[in-house]
Amino acid sequence: MHKLAALSIREPRQSLFLGSAIFPLKFVSLILILFLVGGALADDTKKPSEPVSLSILYYVDSAAQLVPLESQVVRRIAMYHAMGLSGVTTAYSVKGEKSSVRLKAGAKPEFVVRLAGRLDPLETVQFYQVNQVNGSRVVPIVTVDVLERISNPKPNPTVVDFNAARYGAASFKLVPIQALMPGEYCLFIKGGNEWPKTVPGFCFGVDASAN
């Protein structure tokens, strides 16, 4: 008698027909996963870099990366004129005549800050060109005469006007309206209408472009 050969029974292979090609479903699933992951990574690369900490200002370089500015504790000082007989100027002072962070003149640099709650950057951030005085950087805030009358020049030549716009999910981009001239600059974070004894400051310098 002839013995019957044992028949091997295989499970049907799950496949996907695409045109004239046949692809296993596991292969197709892997392709879909790689496609979705790649799409998510592409979305992340499109998102701008944002500060993690609040109330810290950064410069945005040509590669759209955040560069820290010189961080300083800015102190309020009183500058008396003729021993006070001609009035007094309240000013903010920063240690050192020059910042270690240098930018080139002739451009409108962009800065980024993340603020708490619903703070308005146009009111919270103060942007000044500072003067070099006796080894420090000084910006006058208000001057009063001997009769305590305010005698500030208008417009204040040290104030740098800027625009603010949303940046990313939770930050603001600040851009000066005019190109910055060579000199020293500081941005202060100020809360409320008062001028406290100290404020956080973020400074940089602008150098003349080489011809």
C-alpha cells in the first residue's frame, strides 16, 4: 500500500495589492508608521525656538536660534546737578561700559521674550540706548528741577520704539522700528507704572559695519 504523503497546511499570507505589486500588510504598516513619524518631526522643525523661562530676552540669530543677551541687575540711581541746586535726574545704571554681546549696525535685530499671564510686551519691556558714563552704562528716566517740575526732553532720545508680535505658542517677538545705530543698548523688564530700585536688564552692543 502506498502511504499518503503528509500535507503541510500554511496559513494564508495577508497581502495588499497595489496595482500589479503585492506588499505584505506588515510592510505596509511599517511604511505608514515611518510616514507619520516623519511628518511629526517635520512639524516640530517648523516650530520656532521659544524661551523656557519667563521674562528672559533672547536675540534671534540668522539661523533662527535663540542667543542669550547679557543679563544684568539694573539699579536705580540719582544724578544730582550742581549738588541738587539745578535738579536731579533719576536714572538706571548697568555695570561696565560695553556689553560682551555684539551685533552689527544697519539692521533691525529681532528679540524674543516669554511673559507671564497676559502681560503686554509694549508696556512690560522698556528698550533704551544707554550712555557710557564713568565706567557704567546709564539711561536717564526722569529729570526734575529744583521746584520738582519734570523737564524731560520729548521725545526721549534714549527710547527705542519697537513693534511686538506673537512668536510661536507662548512668546513675543520684538523688532525695533528703525535700524539700530552703533552704541550700547538694554532692554528692561518693568512691572507696573513705578520705577523700582532694581529691574532685570538684558544688554547688547551694536558695532559699525566694516566697509
